[in-house]
Amino acid sequence: EAGVAQSPRYKIIEKRQSVAFWCNPISGHATLYWYQQILGQGPKLLIQFQNNGVVDDSQLPKDRFSAERLKGVDSTLKIQPAKLEDSAVYLCASGAGLSYNEQFFGPGTRLTVL
Amino acid sequence: DAKTTQPPSMDCAEGRAANLPCNHSTISGNEYVYWYRQIHSQGPQYIIHGLKNNETNEMASLIITEDRKSSTLILPHATLRDTAVYYCIVSGGGATNKLIFGTGTLLAVQP
């Protein structure tokens, strides 16, 4: 079974530029999550989708971050404009929506903002 | 904020059992205990979860105290590849419940 795919794996941009990350979840998984992981910290949930609807985006800085999940499959996360403090690993995870919360994570995209 | 308390780091000799403790004194009756781990430069990986009974799978065992205020993850025969940050998370069941990650325990397995 193929895992969660993310691209790119690494991205370096200047502050105030924009950037987009892509995620392809495990086939059939209804739930998709985007996390931000700053160096030395645990992952922090940014947004959660159930199919193509948003379940929770309470931690998403909506003035600069946006995410969409068209057709309930792939998802993109965008930052516009980027700030220095956005430097982090962005992780995508998917889940089958079972009675317990097992999430499958992708390898992440490491973003460096200069 | 994370609802769990874990030691920041632990060492374990290769081949020995690794016992990772977690305190979750404010756990509610319908909340599960989840364990994930994150190997360097990889995404987190689900290990095991439990509600009140002890659980075992091919990766690990989870021992939950009777009052459910603490738990221990046991890796029976640690290998170098088990070196990782281990996260203990308390969350309700179902995909709509958040996993709130703390800073976890860095387990270093020594040769």
C-alpha cells in the first residue's frame, strides 16, 4: 500500500514570497491533516479536512495560510506572504476515519524562509 | 496544550527492554492513550493505542494503570532503529478528535 506522498521535500524562499505544498493521501482515506513542526517541537495541527470539507482550522493563520482539498483527495497548503517564523517542516497525514485516531504521516516538506 | 507529561530523554541498551513512562492525570473517561514515534527526518508513525486495558501489537506493549492516570510504552527488545522521539497523546476516539503533540521523549538506544 502506497503511503502519504508530499512534494516538494525541501523548499527555500525569501521572506514575503509565496510557496505551495502538495499532499496525496492514502487511497480511500477520508480525513486529511496538515501539521506544522518547528524545530525541537512536536507537530501542531493547522487544518483538518473530512473529505473536501474543513473540520478544524482553528490553528491556521488565515491571514497568510490557505489550504484546499478539491474532490476530497489531494490537498495543497499555501503560504502567502511567508515570514521568517514560517520556517518549519510541514507534514501531511491521512486517516481512515475509524473509531480510533490512527493517522498516517508523509515525509514532510522542510521550508526555510530567508 | 498537551495533556501528558513525559521525560525529555531516556537511554536504553540495545537488546534490552525500553520502558517509556507517561503521566496523564487529567484524562477523561472517553479518551484514549495513543503512542506515536518520530524517527529523525521522518513523519510520525503510529505505534499503539488503548482505552483502559493493556494492549500489545507487533511493535510494542502499552500498560495503562488502573486509575488511567499514567501509562508505559514497552519496546521489548530495543534496536538502534528504535532511536526516535516518542509521543504520548491523550485524545478522544474518532478521526474528528485532535492529536495534540507535546515535545515527547527522545529515546536513544545505545550499542
